[in-house]
Amino acid sequence: MSCFWGHAVIFLYTDFGAEGPYLAQVQAVLAAESSGVPCFNLLSNAPAGDPRRAAYLLAGLAGALPSGALVLGVVDPGVGGERLPIVVEAGGRRFVGPDNGLFSRVAARDCAARACRIDWRPARLSSSFHGRDLFAPVAARLAAGVDVPLTEVPVSGLVGSDWPDELAEVVYADAYGNLFTGLRGDRVADDAIVEAGGRRLHRARTFSAVPVGEAFWYRNSSGLVEIAVNGGSARERLGLGVGAIVTVLRPSP
Amino acid sequence: MSCFWGHAVIFLYTDFGAEGPYLAQVQAVLAAESSGVPCFNLLSNAPAGDPRRAAYLLAGLAGALPSGALVLGVVDPGVGGERLPIVVEAGGRRFVGPDNGLFSRVAARDCAARACRIDWRPARLSSSFHGRDLFAPVAARLAAGVDVPLTEVPVSGLVGSDWPDELAEVVYADAYGNLFTGLRGDRVADDAIVEAGGRRLHRARTFSAVPVGEAFWYRNSSGLVEIAVNGGSARERLGLGVGAIVTVLRPSP
Amino acid sequence: MSCFWGHAVIFLYTDFGAEGPYLAQVQAVLAAESSGVPCFNLLSNAPAGDPRRAAYLLAGLAGALPSGALVLGVVDPGVGGERLPIVVEAGGRRFVGPDNGLFSRVAARDCAARACRIDWRPARLSSSFHGRDLFAPVAARLAAGVDVPLTEVPVSGLVGSDWPDELAEVVYADAYGNLFTGLRGDRVADDAIVEAGGRRLHRARTFSAVPVGEAFWYRNSSGLVEIAVNGGSARERLGLGVGAIVTVLRPSP
């Protein structure tokens, strides 16, 4: 990882919750050790303890981040156990966090992706908060251009490297009740029908293109297939949540 | 909008939710394009998809913001449709967002208010996230003193310019369960009785002025009539939420 | 409080909620008056209106903050009433907020703790938002090294100075449903059994040390005894919330 990275920016991708007390502890470490690299809280309600669904969601969201961004990703149910701390470089961005599949999808979408094991350890490492004690200092140093002891490892050996390219499930519900799936928007035809919860949904370009109260699917601002309702909550109207199965039906020609 | 604006500060007023993934994307654009203008998340749970109630709430909250503040307001259910992007200048503050009534109340409370249509468009505009793609770059540039192509339009032509001056409803419930109304505190007499959910409430100066568990109304720190319970949640005790009707009864003389 | 404080950092500890509209108003005052001291939102869902439980939680969280940190603590149900505004200096950190017990536990854990009454008042003081109008300007000035009129008062006279050293209750549930207690981790033996909700729990070092779905107790990253479930929510699995009684059983020798 010797290539030069320009003006960095850090994005936090966690299941910490926005209200506390974990985000601020990580942010304070980043601020103290990154010489003022700006830091934004991309997501604090990633699928909790669920690196698999969080990986598909991250692969969508990461595509909307600026080139050169560094993502500190902490969805880490195995904290304190055997899983390795890693850095992944993919799509012009870097990702720091646990090797539990969380970064496997961003890695899989860049054939030039690289991965490193983090060899550095802090003087004091809690058994349950590596986000603060290990990943944040590493992310801060990398963002600030400071050397961190790393050993390159094969991307094909990362946990999750054998997972499928897409996940035909709901992986996230936003504050409006819109349902993000693990399906890539650019792989689904305009006239495809998305089936979820026994409902067959057509594509619309955006919310206001369908009547109020109507459910539809569209390619969202993160590049994922999203199920939504104009003027309402798809989560409530369709009674679906994270983990709900989604099927793409292509009309017969 | 040629007048000079001093040291700016940006406040976000949205229905995005605090947990993600929209706030950070907007904040990152603002940081990148505003040369370091400080940015604060004023509200991320404005009435969702409800520019009308959000307008009355904003008119209250804006009064507590510093002069010169720029508010990026995104409660935008019509995103991707026909509604115009606008800038409103009122009360010594600026407001950037959609012309759907959201800024109509701040405009109505300043007879010298001005409005402009935003003529600038980004190279890449998603159909569902103009907050990130259009309003944030415009807000950043205005805050940084950079010229943006604007065309002045009559304030009287803004959506919502014909809405009533006050809204006798609950427009927001805060984290404590306090109920903000769309009524202006300075228009209600001290001895007025506020009726809501079949209860008649008297005014108190502050929480600790009434016994624990008692409901009352008061003029809150945003200048709005608020219904509250000392040591409890008015939302739960009175069983009221956003949209509940409020009536002001003036005692007979 | 004449001793020198180095590069300060401010942490907000409140029951404001993360979504608004209170945090940003406080943050904006801090930014405007502290000459750029960094500020982090440590907790915005402290036990609402409950300075007692909030005090035990704060005593744990404060231990993980950097030396020199200034905590702006606002859990202030008595706002607008008789309670005094104070500054407490304890454990190498400073705390600004109401004298309602909130800082009594951090003070009690440092025999060299000091306390001051805040004599400064702003030109305009709302009756319900001293966090913004009084505590934030004072915190900002102290953090920036600006003199604030203070009068030293005896720590033994603070509200809550007679509270017990530990609180054998759940004082907080985090976003995962982990249950923080008011018990100090370093005072409980490794082989102690923690009883809560009729369940007897053994200690584990960390989550992944027990089978998925199993409840246990451990010393969390804030130094408190925490009840958790590997891969699940202790709050849901055990049906416990803030205020639930916890008992420490020491095995017979």
C-alpha cells in the first residue's frame, strides 16, 4: 500500500447507533491522530452484528463516496476473537476493519483490489471495542499518510470472498421506510418486475413518478435496487424488513 | 442576492434521520465545496415528507439561529419531479432547498424577504437525492461566497405563500415527548388555555414550575407554543402526536 | 480553577436525542465561542430527566475520555428552577452543567476533586434551555482558556454527594441491547455471578467467548459491569431495561 493518497476523508460505517456512546469515542481518536482529516458518519445503523448484509449495503454506498475516501467499517460481532484486522484497497477507496466479510463485496467489485493484514497493535486493547482501540488509530494514521505495519494477503483468502455477487434480500431500511436490497441496480432491466412479500412491483424513475401510496422499485442514489412507496413507508405498507427475500422476474420476451 | 454575508455557518434541516446514509453524503459535499464553513445538523427528523408542518416548525427554529446562518432544508417528497430549487433570504438568514412550501413561513415572517430560483445544475443529478447533488453544492458555494446562477422570483409566487400564518397542530415531538405546535408563542396570552386531546392546559414559565406529572403549555426555546409534562412525556401522557389539533381558548374578560 | 489546561476537547453528554433540535444549537454556540475546540457527541440518550442514573453511567464513560477533556453534561429536568450551575474538576477532566447529582459520581471517585458555582449569566437566558444559553458559553470559554466568573464550593455540598458509590441497576441500554449497570467492573470478582431478571449470569471476557445466544456479564469498554448476549440483544432476551435491579452473588469459598 505504498501508493500516494491525496486529501483524505474518513467515513464511519458502523452498527453503533447515532446516540452513543461509541461513535464519539472513535471520532475523538480519529481527530487526535489524523491531523484534522475530516470525518463523516456515513451509517451508524448498518445491519447489527451482520457483516454479510452489511457488506452488500456497503458495496452500494461506497460507490457514492469520493475517490480517495477511507472507510472505517465496524460491524464486528467477533470482536476479541480470532478474526483478523485488515485494510482493503478497492475502487479507489480504502477500508479498515475486521476480516469477517464486511469488505468482501467492495473487494470483489474491483479486480485490482488488494488486502493487507494489520500488524500494529495498540498499547492498550480492550476486548470489546477494537473500533476505538485498534481500527480508529490505524485509520487515522493511514488517512494522515503515516506508515502502519501491514502485510499483504491474498484477496481470495478474505472471509466472504466466495459469497455471491448480489444478495436478493432487503439489507437496510432507511428512516423513510425505503427498503434497500443487495441487488445492483445496473444489473436489473428497466422492465423487470421485483417481487417481494407477495407483491409484484414495477420500476419507476423516482418517487413522484407514481401515484401517492403506490409501491415501486427504482435504482437508488447508492446504485442499489430499492423498494419504495411514494409518500409512505414501504417497510410498513409491505410489512417487510431486513432479511426479506426479493425476486427479480424478467418478463417473457 | 448581491449583499455581503459574513462568516457563514450551515444548518441542516432534513427528514433524513440521524443514523444514515444521507446526512454524511450531504455533509461531505458541503465540507468539500464550502472551504470549511462549519456545519451543524439542526434537525434530521423533521416531519417526514411533510413540507407543510416542517415549514411551521422551521419558522420557529430558525429564529434561534445566528444571523447570517444558511439553512439547507431538505424535506422533499417531490424530488425528481417538477418543483423548483430555490434560495430564500429572510430574517437575516438564507434557506436553500425545494419550492414546496418548506420556506414559505420564514419568508412570510419577513416583509423584506426575497426569493430566487436556482439556475445551476450539477453535471450528474440523481433522480432521488437532490439534497446531495444539487442543494448541497449550491449551499456550499453560497456559504463560501461563490457566485451561483440565480434568478429572482416573486416571494408571493412561492408554494405555500398563501398558507395561514400559524398552524394549530402538533408539528413535532422531541426526544422527551414534548409537543411543539405551529403556534407562535408571542401571539398567545399568558392566561390563555390551550386545549389538546380533550385536555385544557394552563401556561407555566418552565417545567419545574408545575408538579411532576402535570401537563402545561409554555413558550419554548424556539418561540413556539409547546405542550409538555414535567418529568414525563406529553406524547405518551396525552396520547398525542404530530398532526393533533390544538385550540387556544382565551378566557372571557 | 487556575491550573492550566492543554489542548482541550469537548464531549457532550445529554438526553437531547441525536435527531434534534437541541444538539446543533449547543454545538453552534460551542463552535462560535471556543475558537475551534473539537467537540464530540458522547451520548445523546443519557437516561432522560434522570440525573441519578446518568451520573453512574457518566462515571464509567468519563474514564475512557482523554485527560483534559471537558464534558458538557445536560440532563437537567430542573432547568429554570433553583438548581445551581456548576463546574466540577475530577480525574483530570472538567464537567460543566447543573448541580443535580449528575457530576456527583465523577467527583466522588477523585479525592482531589474540586467544584465551583458558575457566577456568569448570559444577556438572554431562556427558561428551558440552559444547555444552549448558559452551559455552552461557559464550557466554550473554559475550553478556550477564557476566564469565567466562578466561586469555589465544597464538593461535599454538591447534590448527590451522599449517593452510594455504585448503583446495582441497569443504567443504560446501547443500540445492540447491551445493558450497562452502575457497577464498577474492577470491584467485581471474575468468578462472581450477576443475577438479573431471575437469571444467573457468569462472566466472559468478551462476546465471542460464549456460544451465540448466550447471556453473560463482562467488564465493558467503559469499565462498568455489562450484561450482554452474544449475537443478540440482552434487553430483548432477558426482558430488562433501565432501572432493572442487578445483584452480585459471590460464590461461597
